[in-house]
Amino acid sequence: MGPNVRQRMLPHLARQALVLVVCLSLGMHWALLQGIAWTGMLISFAAEGTVIEAVEKTFNGQNACALCQKVKQGQASDDEQPQQNGQAVKKIDAVLVQTSKLVAPAAGMMFFVHVHEEQVRRSEEPEMPPPRRGLA
């Protein structure tokens, strides 16, 4: 690999690493594992009966597989507050920050009449014909 290829790949790899870190910090790995567990359960239950029965058994919550139970335990352990020296350590959760409300522009900023006049003027034909090129 030449240095040019590495320079092009570095931002791409950095972006992928950042997305992976954000996904892990949000707990999306548990959702991925739960999806894998449900897929396996759906396939195994569909082999035993109809697809409708398989879907019902998979999502009713009564027939949890070993992976589903591990995911549930893992999510519960992530939700617990860890403690250091008897004090609770707060986790930094990713949160959507509420921005200030959008404010409509002032009435004097834009007049729709002027905008309409500009559009009408631009759609009319030019007053003079465009300049012609001299014959060579």
C-alpha cells in the first residue's frame, strides 16, 4: 500500500471506529445480540411447527433461550451504578441535547411580493438580443 492509499483510508477507518465506539457506548451490542438470539429462536421454533407459532413462541417472553437470558443479565448489570469507595460513580450517558427553539425570521427580512417580482422579471425574455459572435 502506498502512502496515498493510507492517507485516503485513515479518515474512513477513523470514522468507522468512532461509529463503533458510539454504538458500544449506547448499548447497541445488546440489541445486536438480542436480534441474533431471536433469529435463532425463530428458526428453531419454525422447524418444530408453523411460522406463526414460531413467532408467537419467540416473542411471548416465556420461552427465552440461554442467549436471551445472558442479554437480560448483561443489560441489568450495565444499568447498575458501579461504586468506588462507597460512592456511586455516575456513567456518562449519551443524550440528545435540546437546542434552543427555532425562531421565525423578522417580518421585515423577507417580502414575498419582492420574491415574486424577481421571479416574474427573470422569466421574461431579455430586452435586447444577446451579443453575437463576430464571424471569423
